[in-house]
Amino acid sequence: MKNIHSEHFDVNGCISCGHSLCAKKVSLFSNLNETELQSVIDLIERKHYKKGETIMHAGDPFDRLFIVNKGTLKASSFGEDGKEQILYLLSDGDFIGELALLRTEFATYDLVCIKESFLCTIPKSKFDHYLKQNPEILFSIMTSAHEKIASLEKLVSAIASNDADIRLKFLLKQLIGQSKSSDKSSVVISLNITREDMANFVGVTRETISRKLSQLAQENILELMDSKHIRIKNLSYFE
């Protein structure tokens, strides 16, 4: 793993961030009481990465849970032809690496900052003792891992369909879910990724992404507000 910078990051703990993004809002720990939660918070190491930094390369030891306090990450693999396939997009409150808390393995993808990111990480070496005292959290870890696998299977299915519309629909549905909006009529997606990143996630060219987005706008399914914001006007399209 790369050297970590810690400037401009709150080192007083997750409590001081108002619980808005860190351990308290992570579904993995949602069933913990305040005392149990504080025990988890005490394990956290805070990391700061700049835009474009690689947090972890494929083949590196994967030995910790990563929680995105603020920022955007992408997890990507590369084919023999060098083509990038984005597997996961992570934004504020998302996490990755829950199985790394149980067993150190080697990463099968690169984890890269799309924008400056502040992460809260829990190393397996620190989590081992907590797990012995709180074995019931295993259920939450396995449930979360199952959900990640199910999501990845849907991505593989979408890519295998060889239909750009299905692929883009899958991506937009993922971004809608990350928006955490309670509005039932429309959702504004704040894009922390470029058109090229969108293309790499979907597995098509950047030109195809732009063309398909324009087509959906013409069909009144969405509105291209600006380069960083899309308003989803027809949520039923993504059900």
C-alpha cells in the first residue's frame, strides 16, 4: 500500500464527524449499540488520498476494510488487452473489503481515488480481537459480502447481454441507489465520475455513453443538467 497523508483530516475520531458518514452509518455496523460501536471506532485508522492515487494494486495484500468518509473510489480490473472494467464505484458512506476482516487475501483489482478521498480503515490485525469478543458480527459481514457478490453478478450479466442500453441502465440504477434520495418523483445524481469512467464501468466507448444519455434525455427519462449532474425524471424506467 502507498504511503498515507493525513493533513486536513479530523484525527479526533468518527464521533466528531457527527456520525454522518463513518462507522455509525455503515450497514455492517448498523445493529451495534453505542458501546459496541465505540469499540469499532477505536479500531479505525484514518487515511487521506489525493485524486489519482492508487490505494491498492491488484496482487497487493488485502488486509483491511475501507470506508469512504468523503470522496469517490473505483475498483477496476484489466483484461489481457489492457481494457479497464470498473467493478465498483464507491462514494460517501460506501465500504469495501469486509471479507478482508476475516482472512487476508490478495486484491483482484486496483482501488483508485477518482477524487480526493478521506477514508476510515479497519485493519484485520486490529479487528481479530474484536471479532473474538463479538462473533455475532460475522452474520453482518457475510450478508454484506453476499450482497456485493450479487451486485457483481448483475454487472456480469449486464455486460454479457452485449446491450449498451441494459448496461447503462444498470449503471444509472447504481448511481440512483448511491444518491440516497427520499424523493419518489425524481432524483438528482451528482456525478463524481467522468464520462470515460462511466464508459469503463458499462464496457462501451465514451462516445456511446454520451449518445445513449442524450437519447434518454430525448425520451424524457432524464435531464442532463450539466456535466456533473443528471436529473432522473422517470424512476419507473429503472425498476
